[in-house]
Amino acid sequence: DQQVKQNSPSLSVQEGRISILNCDYTNSMFDYFLWYKKYPAEGPTFLISISSIKDKNEDGRFTVFLNKSAKHLSLHIVPSQPGDSAVYFCAASIRSNTGKLIFGQGTTLQVKP
Amino acid sequence: NAGVTQTPKFQVLKTGQSMTLQCAQDMNHEYMSWYRQDPGMGLRLIHYSVGAGITDQGEVPNGYNVSRSTTEDFPLRLLSAAPSQTSVYFCASSYSWTDRGDQPQHFGDGTRLSIL
């Protein structure tokens, strides 16, 4: 049973427009959520995170929104740039559970010039 | 400051062979973990450690052993490789959550392992 799901395997957007990546989770115990970005042949790189006590966290062009009632989070990238083309993974954790991360399947974002 | 270093980057094994994937970090992180990435599956936790001498199982531990004798190193052992273990393996580390609050994990660049 997949506890963290990214239902869109891929997303294509035009440079300068907004990219919205979505993630759903089933375990209501999750209280910390992260987004990672991954380029081919490299390890995942931490992008942004959000605690369950917040509903929004912003860092430059990246904003993560959390809707606890819907068990849904999203990553907004504005404006999108060609260098943002990568695989994006959302991950969730229970803080008291030593920080073990449960990952979604990933969404491949392509930003076209 | 190298971060998380994984060796080797690529390896081909025959079924039944054993090998050790190495992981070292120079950030004095207490927490270290191993993940495998398979197509369409995201990253799945194999084993993790919250400090030297302490290890525990993750989601998919079968066929793998770990030990943590130092803070810096966290090797992953395949005792008898099987084709189902063909995957990309990532090691990650972070500071302890109990000491410093929310801490994102930092990943190495991975080891691509093929079992024939």
C-alpha cells in the first residue's frame, strides 16, 4: 500500500509559466513533508519542506502548500525555468519515527524554452 | 567538504556473489540511511541508523545487511546477490531530529548495481 502518491508521472510547461506538482498521502500521522529534485545520474537534492503546523512555505520561486484535511500537498514553481527540468519527489515523515522518509513515485517535469 | 560519498558508482555482479556498497559522510551526521530506486517506485528505505552501533530495518530490508561502527561510515552488504536487487542505491545522512528538529536528508550520487 503506497502511503505517498504522485499520480502524474510527467508534466510539461512553458518557460516562464507556473509548474504545479501534486502529491497525496494516506497516513494521517505524517507531520513533516519534503520535496526533492533529482537530475539524471545524481542523487536527490533537498528543495523545500513544510511542517504540518503550517499550510504554506515559500523559498524564492518555490512554494509548497499543505492541505491536511485533503491529505494533499503541492509544489508551485514560478516562474518555471528550463533548468528546473528534473524528476521531483515528494516525501513524508513522522517526526517521532526517527525521520524515516516515505517517498512518492516521482514526477518528471519538462520546462520548454 | 565532500558531503555524502558513495562507492562504487557502477557494479555488475553475478547471481550469488556478495559485495559491499560503501557510504561515507563528513558532516558529522548522526542519522544515515540506504534507499533503493526502481522505475515507477520512487525511493524505498532499506535500512537506517540513528548513530554508531544502532541500526534498524526500513521498508525493504530482506537480502541486505548493515552495520555502523563509526559515525562517518554506513556500508550496505549484499550477502548473496539476486537479480531482483538490480537497482540504483542511494545513501543519505542528516543531523538527528531529536537534537535539532526538522532536518532534510542529504543524498549521495548513487551506486548503479546490475545483477546478472
